[in-house]
Amino acid sequence: MSAVEKGWKDVPIGGLILEAGSAKKYETGDWRTHKPVWDKEKCSNCMICWIYCPDASILIKDGEMSGIDYKHCKGCGICAHECPRKCIEMVLDTGENGEAGAGE
Amino acid sequence: MQVSKRVAITGNEAVAEAMRQINPDVVAAYPITPQTEIVQFFADFVSDGKVDTEFVTVESEHSAMSATVGASAAGARAMTATSSQGLALMWEVLYIASGLRLPIVAPVVNRALSAPINIHCDHSDTMGARDSGWIQIYSEDAQEAYDNLIQAVRIAEHPDVLLPTMVTMDGFIVSHGMGNAKLLNDDVVKKFVGEYEPEHYLLDVENPITVGALDFSDWYFEHRRQLADAHTKVKDVVLQVAKEFKEISGREYNLFDAYRLDDAEVAIVVINSAAGTAKTVVDELREKGLKVGLLKIRLFRPFPHKEIAEALSGKKAVAVLDRADSLSLMGGPLYIDLRAAMYDSPGPRVKMVNYIYGLGGRDINMEQIAGVYDDLMEIAKTGEITQPVTYLGVRE
């Protein structure tokens, strides 16, 4: 977690979050046990994974899928389940972020 | 000093009057004996246009506290009121109110918890909520309940504190008993409580915030540590608010009430209405030349342990009267706290005993309290405690 160097005196009381969009800073990728591995060659860019992903972790560039955001992907596997061409496979995560796909 | 009027009034009426004068933005409440009248009187004030309050009629106390939490998070001065099973049903939301640091104020009319079902007074309801993170202020009579509720608004909303606060009084004995009280004028109370101006609130659309976000092992501990820190600030704020309240009322409040305690050799520690009975016993025994005194708790959470230990240090024997049992086999909740507080008190160890009394509304009378002082004087003389915990007034 990025901000653990701060102490209890440094954060807003009551667990309040005082800025919008801060979920982006909360990296949930380390909750994952299995990670989706994307086969770019088989992908037709139908965007079904993008629609279903509950964590907005399917990355898009110029209207096409460009990879997976492993900093936020929790490894739920919905993308792999929904993909009509079976081009996303869930594999045991070895902890090395970004080794598969073109994500961050 | 401002003019105030003296009235014959029940505890519930006095508390409802205080709520009318506080004129909160939102009240969400559900009726339960013996608190019902507070909500009933307040509903009349709403219907008659005497308050500006949005009154939310809910289907349970869980919803009452939830709606109050929502209103408070939105930026409203929000109140509710309950008793016994109602407080029990609020339980999980009590912790949410304190954890979110919402300065909700709630009168609680003390009543026994089921089972067996019982509508009369004991303190098992609020004692059970003692670790919920709420400030707890106890009241001996209608006057104190009225005064404490008005002060509670200022204590809860103080920027150093921001904690929900419950103000208690004894069910039926005080809530329905007609007593003598001086009420302040409306404008005086209005000025005293002032406007609630939260720093962060949900209806502040220019500055959007998130309330109640997920808080895992990375930050939960820090937020609980903040909660403990806030409780360390309460004592000074209670005293400061009491000082200001004296200026408008002439009535003096402290963390606790020390009655003929300074030169006392033995003392009783007690909460709420039984303190009134016990003070009369103290006066009678003092007339006989016996050095007896009393300490009545006002602020129970946070517990002003240092001040209490100082006040009781040097006594030969102390009896703590609990109107609730902890079932720990170490006595009632007040006794356990008192013994912990006295562990570090200066001087020789003070002999302490516990009397659990009045469960389910069982009366406690002057003879019984005089009997406790007899026991204390015997302990003071012999230095021997034969029975640390006594159930006072139960049929053997």
C-alpha cells in the first residue's frame, strides 16, 4: 500500500475520503491469486470483457483492447468466462505484474 | 444571568422540551417504553410547527439510528431517543455513528434488557453500549437530564471531539416521575447550542466526499486510534461546556459529583437516581457524626479515572453500587472500572466492595443504603472483606 508511511494523525477522521476518484490510487491487484492472460492474436476486440470487468481493468487504446491493468485487476475471472473466443486464460499469479499482456 | 422558569415536570417532558429548544434538523425515532413519551411529545412539536425538524418515522430502532447516521453524515444536526431493547437493536449502528465521528445526540431512558421481559429501570442497556465509542453522560433527575442534553450538543459537536453522545436517565423513576426543574428560555438555549457547522458533509456538493469507505488492515487501525484520541479530548470539553452552561443557568456540573466526600472515611459510588436517595442517607448519617460521603458518576464514557481515583484515595472503604451485572463474576461494570482506576491510586489500597441492586426496577430504599454504609464502616474497622459482591435487595 502506497501511503503506509503516514500515521493516524495524518489522515481524515472517520475514514472520510475527501477527493473524488481516489479508488484509482487504491491498488487492489495484490488481492489476486489468478491473473487473466490475454492472447492478442485470437482477440477480435468485441469488447465484451471490457463491458463485464467490474474493476475497469481492461485497457483500451484507439478503440481496441490494449491490455490488462494488473495494478487493479482482482483476478475475478469474469473476463475469461465471458470471452466468446476463449482468448483470456486464468493462470496462477506468480506475483510478477505485467509479464502477460500489454498492460502496465 | 438569564431568567428561567421553575416547573413541575417529568423527565421525559423535560428531555422533549430540551429537544424542542435545540430544534434539531432531523429526528428519526421509534417509540419504546419508557422513552415513548419523548418521541410522542416531540411529534406534537413537529405537528404544531414548534420546531423546524424533519421527523422521520421509522419501522425499528435499527432504522432510527441508521436514518440518524445518514442525516448526520449529510450535515444535519440529528437526534434520536430510545430505551433497552431499542438500544440493543441499534447496536451495530452505534459503532458506525462513532466510527464515522458523527456528533449525534440521543437521550436514552434506562430500562432492563430482556429476558425475562421487563419495562422498568436498570442500566444494563447503556452499560452494554459502554464500549461503542459513544460518550455517556448520566443524569440523576429531570433537571440533570434536561441540562445534560443541552450540553451534550456542544460536547458532541466540538471540533476536538466529534463523537456521538448519549444522555441517560432512569426509566419511570425519572422519566415518568414528576419533579421540580428550572427550564431555560428558548432564545438562551438557541444561542447556547448555536448552529451546527460541520467541516465535511455529504450535501456539500462543491466538495464531494466519501463516507463509509472500505477500510482494511492498512488503515482501520489508524482510524480506531483516532477514535481513542478523540475520547482523550472529551474531559476538557465537558468541563468547558459546563463552565459556559453555568453562566446561562447558574447550575454547576463536573465530571462527577462529590457529595460530602472530602473528609469522608467511607464512600458510596453510584449512578443516576439512586444517588438522590443515597445523599439523603449521607445527610442523616452525618447528623449522627459519621464521616460518610458519596461520589455520583456523571461522565462514564470516557471514564475520568484519574480524577475519580484522586477523589477516592485515602478512603478506608468504598462501595460501588451497580444497577447492572457484568456476569464476569467480578461484579458490575462500574465496580470493575472503579477497581481498575484505583489500582494506581496513591496511598494504601482502598478496600472496595460491590452491590448489585435494582435490577428490573426493584426499589432501593434508604435502609438498604444505610446498611451499605454500616458494612463499609465495619470493613474500615476490621480491614476485612467477607463478601466482595452482594446482590442487594434480592429475595434469598
